[in-house]
Amino acid sequence: MPASPVVLPSIELPLAATEGRVSVEEVLARRRSIRHFSLKPLSLQSLSQILWAAQGITETDGGFRTAPSAGALYPLEVYVVVRRDGVEGLIEGVYHYIPRGHALRLIKDGDFAAELEAATWGQEIVKEAAATIVITGVLSRTAEKYGRRGTQYMFQESGHVAQNVFLQATALGIGTVVMGAFGEGAVRRVLGAETNEKPLYVQPLGKPV
């Protein structure tokens, strides 16, 4: 008989805050691309807050999220690649963010930082990062309604999400940078993502040096 599929656990994340200590204007003024990180881990609360900023649900009934989406179709998926000792309370591995329920699902365990570095054409910052957010897009969700313009809308939405990550990380004193140089197939393999998911953004996270 075939072996039963392994169901990996989900981790409920700490509640995200909706009020902060710094203004939007201050965060905009402080935002910078940070390319060198210390080896200090991130707290689970900080990662939770950043993921909520990326795609968290802000209205339960409508399912509306922190970033706008054409037709509220939400074609994006958010993954986190956590290195060993990168996030307090999480084992190293690849996680998928579940907006409804604000949780992480472990896709596969292990330290994949070196593989993700290779997938980003040797950019060492990926190995320094405590965790790296990867945004993918499923074009069919938007194209079904908007046709060819769905591609434009999906890319626009990924920019909204990446900026939310940037601003929330800055507010928390966490560094990040947007990376566009990577092999889509290689990133997809690291994530264990579906073949219909197009990697769009890679954003390493870490405490600035």
C-alpha cells in the first residue's frame, strides 16, 4: 500500500498590532535598503507583524487584506525561508503564510539558506538573513477576470506587498532589501511551490549590523 502523505504542522502566529510607536512619515523617511545583517535572530512577534503587513486580513467578512488587489482576487502567495537559529521559536525550514487564520504552515524542514543563495545567483545576503520572504503569483486567479491585463495587476500587487514589508520592517528596526536577480525555477524548487506559481520578489530580513 502507498504510504500516507505527511501532513506538516501549522503554527499559529502571535496577534499583529494595529498601532505602532512611529508614524508613517517617519518610517518613510527612514526606509533604506539594507544589505548586511548581523546573525541575531528575529522574534516570532516581529515576523508575525511583517507577514501581517504583507498579506494579513483586515476585514474578516470581506477577507480584505493589508495590500490592495484588483477585484480582491489575491493572486499572491507568501513564503518564508527561515535559516537555522533565524527566528525564535521556529525550526529552520520553508513556511507558507496562511492569511486566513494568520498562521504559518511548514512546507519542509531544514536549512535552505545556501540553496536559496544559489537560486539568487550567489547573493550572500540570503545566507546572512535570519529569514527571507518570497512572494509568488498565480496569474490565473487574476487573468480569469481581467484577461491579459491580469499580468499587470499581479505585478502591481506584488509591489504593494513588498513595500508593506519594507515599511513594517523599518518600523521594527529590521533591515530588508528587494532582490530581483534570481532563477525562477530554482526559487520555486527551494520553496516546493506549485508549477503555476511565478516567483516575483525575494526579500531577506535581518537585524542590521
